[in-house]
Amino acid sequence: MADAILERRRTPRVPVTGDRHLAFPQALTVRVVDISNSGVLLASPQKLFVGQRVRLQATLGREPLSVEVEVRRVVDGLQDGYGRGRYRVGAVFVTPDEAARRSVQQFLRDDVA
């Protein structure tokens, strides 16, 4: 009787078969190296992978930017003195909404002017 476990679940657990993956969102602080209408170059302390999609949230000038990007290129670069920005990550915007397009275009206009 000492080995008996009191079951408190209200519904039974069901084993999952096959190759199933679950992703947990995690925040990663990166530095924006440069940006264009179609994509961005980031300096990241953590390696990302080609094809990986992540949500980029930033402030461009005074405008917020929240857009999904897809990693297209990753280069192992030099670290700064604090070990930040080791990887250079080239990414393209994935179907940016109108607010994201406006934010980037406004930033590019203001920065170039």
C-alpha cells in the first residue's frame, strides 16, 4: 500500500505517439545592425537557424515594430567585449502588416533624411 499513488487528475493522460514537438517562446535580446524594406540584419548572442521563424519586436525611432521574420543566413562573427552579438543573422520580413510596413518606411525616410 505504501507504493500506491492517489490519482487526482480529472481526466486521464493519453500517450502521444510519433514525432511531436512543442516550442516554448523565449525572449532573446539582439541588436539591429541594419534594416531595409524587406529585411533586417541582427547581431545575436545565440545561434539561430536558417528557416527558423521568430517574432521581432523593436522600436524604430518612435514607432513600434512587431513582425515575423524568417532567418535566411547565419554567420559566426566576432564577439564584442561582453560576448554579445556573436552571430550575424540575416532575416526577411514574413508578410508584414500595414503597421509594420509604415514603421519601417518611416524609419528609413527619417534616417536617410
